[in-house]
Amino acid sequence: MTPYHLIYTSRATVEVDDDVLRSIQDRASANNKKSGVTGLLLYGGGNFLQLLEGPISIIAALFEKVQQDPRHTDVRCVHFGRAPSYIYPEWSMGVLNVEDAGVGISHERLTAFFAEPATSSHECYKQAISVFEDFQAQLAGGVATTSAS
Ligand SMILES: Cc1cc2nc3c(=O)[nH]c(=O)nc-3n(C[C@H](O)[C@H](O)[C@H](O)COP(=O)(O)O)c2cc1C
């Protein structure tokens, strides 16, 4: 079955370090594995950008829960709709800090995404999905460093 994609942005309310990202990844990986959700969470410059992929009702319920998390605020859905395929079928939730060296998504690119938001929601979706797809292509080419489980 083709998945739904939900992409959102948010702003961290806490100092985000490795411990914070690891604790999010631990819960996300365990829960998402059980419910058949996959995706990627990016952090950089105080902002999160997350792609959730999976069945519509499961993604919607998960988004409700994640929105309540006090570690971030200003949660904005960029896109929620049917997708042709999974981008990260193997990842119950990859988590990347783009400020770390060696990560295949430049800090500048994520910063530009947040600093210069697209004027239409379709453009915003296209920008976000290209970040995720380009990173996936780098993984396939064996270039990027990953932190996934
Ligand atoms: C930016 C961000 C992304 C998150 N992504 C997920 C996720 O994909 N899946 C998940 O189960 N929890 C995610 N969480 C954590 C949830 O908000 C919540 O803390 C967790 O699901 C609670 O797990 P529990 O019900 O098993 O205790 C995320 C939290 C933040 C701040």
C-alpha cells in the first residue's frame, strides 16, 4: 500500500544536544517500529524538520502526540498527503543533526529552508521533499553519514 507523508517544521524549546536527540530517537524508533512508521528527523539551528511516512490514521495519531511534546513549539504541518512510495522504508526514524560534520545535508540548506520560507504551500512542500530525497540519493550513493535505526 502506498504511504502517506506528513512533513512538519517546529522550533526547539530546549537546548538540543546529542542526549536530547538520542532520547527522541530511542522513543521514536521503538514506537514507530511497532506501528509501521518510517521517516527522518532533521535538526539544525534550533529548528526541526520531520518526515513521517506510513498509514494515514497512524501518522495522524502520531502527529497529534508529537505536537504535544514540550521540547518543541510552533509546530507547522507543511504537507499531509498520499505519496507514491516510501523514501526511507528501512528507517523507523533516522535522526540527524545537520550541524555535525559529515552529515549529507548542509546546515546552510536547512537554514535557507527556514530563513526563506516558500510563499506557497506547494513550493514549501517541494523544497522540503527535495531535502529528504536528495539525502536519500546520497545514502544510496554511499556518501552520507547516517544515524538511523
Ligand atoms: C521533534 C520531535 C520528533 C518526534 N518524533 C517522534 C516519532 O517519530 N515517533 C514517536 O513515537 N515519538 C516521537 N517523538 C516523541 C514524542 O513526542 C513522545 O515523547 C514519545 O512518542 C512518547 O513515547 P511513549 O508514549 O512511548 O512514552 C518526537 C518528539 C520530538 C520533540
